[in-house]
Amino acid sequence: MTQKALHRPALTVLDTPEEVAETAARRILDQLRAAPRSVLGLATGRSPVAIYAHLAEAHRAGTSFAGVESFNLDEYIGLGPEDPGSFAHYMHRHVFDRLDMAPGQGHVPDGLGDPASVARAYETAIAAAGGIDLQLLGIGRNGHIGFNEPGSAFDSRTRVVTLDESTRRANAPDFAPGAEVPREALTMGIGTILEARRILLVATGAAKSAALHAALHMPPAPDCPASALQLHPRVEVLCDRAAAARLKDG
């Protein structure tokens, strides 16, 4: 791998997950105040729910999201927007139906389309929008960002991936009892993510502490996909004290 300059992400440790959510929402709102027509990269999962609730509260208080365009990190293959387990369904429930974004401005990969064609079209759409101004990320227990599992190349683009069993187990509570978590997904690649102008990573809970330590303190390597963020000059990490517990060991 060609030697690239490394950057130390800005780190803010907060007392509680709620403070992390409030601060992350404030960062997004600051971005929109500076550039109302921003392109946002958005994440799903349990951590962003509280962030999106703060954005919805800001909208009720008068903030407009009418100029915003967004691109989600990923979607399960085989799930459409009507499936409660899909990320498209999640985004409508927590974001699109609660904000005044223009119709069609919130993009989620099509889990029902031809995966290779969807992946190519997604990259084209991001480029046509001018690229992502602020990318919101979570981190998996195995260090994944998006659905870029360990072993993902740092120059990877939007593509089909096979999900680790650990990821499927972690996401099982988001599905109905007995429902099978899909084995494949479409995800923005690490290379796609690193092209965002700014990146905001949120991590809460002790279960994320080992992954966060590896991401911030170990040399960048594919076995911890989030460690690729050290190659980006404008990354901020917001975490609670539980997620930061191992950082002092670095």
C-alpha cells in the first residue's frame, strides 16, 4: 500500500450517549447553517436514532432541510422499502417523513435492484450531487464502517458485500423474532467514504471500546476498516466514556 500521511482524528469524549447524540446533531445543524444545500452521508442503526430525533426537533422549531440531499451508507440485498427490516424503511420512519427534504433527495441503495447496476448508479449519483459534504458514521464491534467488513480494501467503492456472522447477530434485534438477517448487502466502499469532505464518527457503549481503540490507535490496516479514517484530514470522533474506556491504553 502506498504510504499516505496519517491524521489524528479530533476526539470529543462526552459523559452519556444522549450528549453524544445532541453534539452530533449540533454538528450537522452547524453544517446546514453554513451551507443549506449540503449533501449529507447518513447512517442507520441504533445510535443515530437519537441524532435524527434531535434533527426532527430542530425542524419543528423552524430549521428547514429543504435544500439537503442525502446518501445512505448501505442497504440489505433483497429488502425493499416496505420491509420493516430495510434501511429504506428506517430512514422514512426516522428522517424522511419527519423533515422537509424535497421528494427524491434522500437516497438509499435499492436492495431489490440488480446489485452491480445499483452500485454503479449510486457512485454516479454521489458524484453528480457534487460529493458528500459531511458523512455520519457509526462503528461496528469488529471495526466495520458502513458494511465494510474486516478485509475490505481502503480504495473500495460501492459494492455487494457478504456480512460477517458477528454483524448479522448484532443486527438481529432490528428484525422480527425468527426473521433471518440477510447475508448480503450493498455498501458504500471505504474509498467512497473517504472522499467525503468531513467525517463524523459516533460511538457509544463499552461494546465499541475495542473497535474504537483499534481505529484510532493502531496502524491503518484492513482488519479494522475504521482505521482507514486516519487517512482523512477532517475526521471528528464523538463518543461516550464507556466507548472511550480503552483509549487511554493507546
